[in-house]
Amino acid sequence: NFKANNRKTRKIVWLLIIILLAYTVLKAQYTTQILFFFLTMLLSFISVNKYKNQRITIIVMISVLVLIPALLNENTIRMIGLSFDSDLVSSRIIDLADTVGEGDYFDESTHSSRRLGRIPFLITQFLNSPIYGGGESTGHVFWLDHLSLYGIIGTLPFIFILTSVYNSIKLLISSRFFYFQAAFISFIMLGFIKNSGNREQYIVMFFALPASLFLYKNSLSRSNK
């Protein structure tokens, strides 16, 4: 009975944490982060017991994060936008619907197309000097800004650091690694749309989240003894 009650208590605590995080994200009114947050949460709920293989997990997550938004039509996106109480979030999503309706994603006539227009610009800057960099930065697309400014030589050390941390956390939390993996892939993909270099994101991604999963894993191990 004690073990059963302990498990129920942990589930309630984690549910409350999820609700608190969802509320915090919504109150922050960062539209892109809201979309990534809920897509990642959805994948965490439906995929954890189905996709144990790491490569399959990555393919499924990237496919969902990329294809689902691409498959939504203008009216569906507009309906989602109108369902939000926040004027800022609602206007951003409706702006995305307008962009999809126009069909030209890089003409800079809407807020979304202006954001997307930075991507081909930065790719051109990077290709002008891919090894050493020296191109311009928009300050809004973390990975492509980094490649444009510092080239491959300046980006590789950062990739090695992220890879090392990723593999270390994988060994640390093992069976609960899927949840970190879901957040990590969202973190990387967010960097191709927005500036994801803020210290708060690194604190949550590489300290708070792994520590929480490690503590959760240990609590399960103790309760099963």
C-alpha cells in the first residue's frame, strides 16, 4: 500500500508540475515556444512506450514537428489562433495563417514571412564563407547566425560540447532518456527559427531537466526495492 500510495503521490506531483509549466509558457506569450512546448508534450505522452530505438524516436519527432504544421491549412491555423485568449499569441497564429494563405513564405509581407525570410539570407551569408564565417547576423536565428558569423570552424566546438553533454545525460538517466531527447530535439529545432542562446534555456535544458529525471529515476528504483 505504501508503494502504491507513493507512486500515486509522485504522479500527482509531476502532473501539477506539468500544469504549472504549461501555465507559465502560456503566460509568457512566446508563440513559437508555446507551439514547440505542446508538440513536445504530445510526443512525450504518445510515443514513450512505442519508440525505444533512438533513431526511430528522432525521425518521429522531427517528422511531427515539421510535417504537422506544414499540413495544417489556413483555416485550421486561424481557428487555433482564435481559440487563444492572449491577443499577442492569437495575432501571431493568425499572422501565420495569413502567410500560409498567401503561399509566399519569404516575401516579408507578414511577421511570419519576415522571420522565415531570415533563413535564406543567413544561408547565403554562410555559403559565402562556410569555413571561416565573417557574415552578417540577424540576432534572431541562433544556429544560422552562428554559422554565418563563425563558419564551420567556430561552430564545430559548440556541436562537440552539446554532443558530449547529450551522451553524458543519456548514460545518467538511461530509461527516462526519451523525455530529455524530446526536449533536446525541440531545443535544437527552435534554434533554426529563433534565438535560443539565452542562459535560462541552457539552465533548464542541461541542469534542471536532467536533474529532475535523475531524481525521478532514483525514486522509482528505491520504491521497487
